[in-house]
Amino acid sequence: MLIDVVLAGLFVFFTTSLGAFIALILKNFPEFGLDTSLAFSGGIMLVASFTSLILPSIDNGNVYISMFGIVLGFFVIHIIGKLIPHEEKFLKYNFSDEYKGKIRNVILLALAIIIHNLPEGLAVGVSMVNDVNKGWATAIAIGIQDIPEGLAVALPLIFLSNRVLLPLSIGILSGFSEFLFAVVGGVLFSIMHFLLPLGLAFAGGAMIYVTVKEVFPQVYSSGKNEGYITLGFLIGVLVMLFLDTALG
């Protein structure tokens, strides 16, 4: 089982990094395409939170443990979001003031997506401990949606800074953090199996928080192309439901 956890962690690491590398090729990727892709990611994350994490948590424990885990997941990710470094620490390059203002927003987005990888990585590891087949369904779905997330990390930084190393480093770092939390989650809850219901609910609550607090406000913030964005979300929902049924 731990081999599956490591392989699944490497898979999501690869797909996130792949998204960052694709950004080098798709420098003119339209904004609505990026928003639609992230909405697709949000659809996968939201459904996976329930089908792969919260419902199995209830099955393995009880609804009260699951409710506590969801609240704990919300709280922990909220606190982490408050503790991330200020963006000024990253602004050590000679950009114009106009670009610095834009890069502040991009850095915050990049940090937010790196934070996403905590619950996503944990979801892969914990769901694998609960059920290997369902764990692979979760890993494949999260891996698919990690490609647009990696793209979202790297593409704006490449465009605004005309640099390659910083955007790729952030994209690869976000993928590695997901791998790390997948392995940590898998090892931790395989040893302390009695905490598995709590861990499943925690990961589910954390993913719901990130989806509702970060992904949806970001993709709808411009008020444009809402039809495409909503369609992307719907496709993400259907893809996750299909994978959960086919592999779970």
C-alpha cells in the first residue's frame, strides 16, 4: 500500500510540474482558458471531497467525527492562509511599479495554489490508506486537475516577469509539496489507523475550503466568460464522478 502512496504522490508531483512546463509553450494562453481550467479543477476537488474523503470517513467512523474533521480542516487551512509570507519577500527583481503591483497578486495566487496542495496531497495519501482503488481514482483525478493548477502558477509569472527559473521553481515546488503531503498522510494514517476517519474528513474539509474560498472567487472575479467557466466546473464534476465509479 505504501508503494501505491509513493507512486500516486509521484504522479501528482509530475502532473503539477508538467503544467508549469506547459506554461513555457503556451505563453499566449487566454485568460478565460485559464479560468475555465481552474473551474474544472474546482469541480474535481469539490466532488472528490465528498466521494473519496467525507463519505468514507462516515463509513469508517461516524458523522460526528466527520463533522469535527471537516471543521478542523477548514480551521487549519484558514490559519495557514493567514500565516503565509508577505509578497514583498518575493519582489527582489527590477520590475516596474506597474509590474510589481501585478506580481503581488500573482504571488498570492501561487502561494494559494501551493496551500491547495496540502489538502490535495493529504487526500491522495489518506484515501489510499482507506481503499487503494478509491485512492487511485482520487490520485488520477487530482493529477488531471493539477495540470491547469501548475499552469496557473507559472504562466502569469512567466508573462509578467519574462523569467523562467522563478515560475518553474514555484510550479515544481507546489508539485513537490503535494508529493510530500501524500507520503506523510499515507504513512501517518497507516500507522495510526484509528485516526483514519478523522484524517479523511480533515482532508475533505480542507479541500472544500480551498475550493470555495480560493478557486471560485478567483475564476469568477473578472465577471467575464462565466458560461465557459461554469461549463469547466461541470466537466470537472462529471470527470470525478466517472473516475470514482470506474476505479473506486
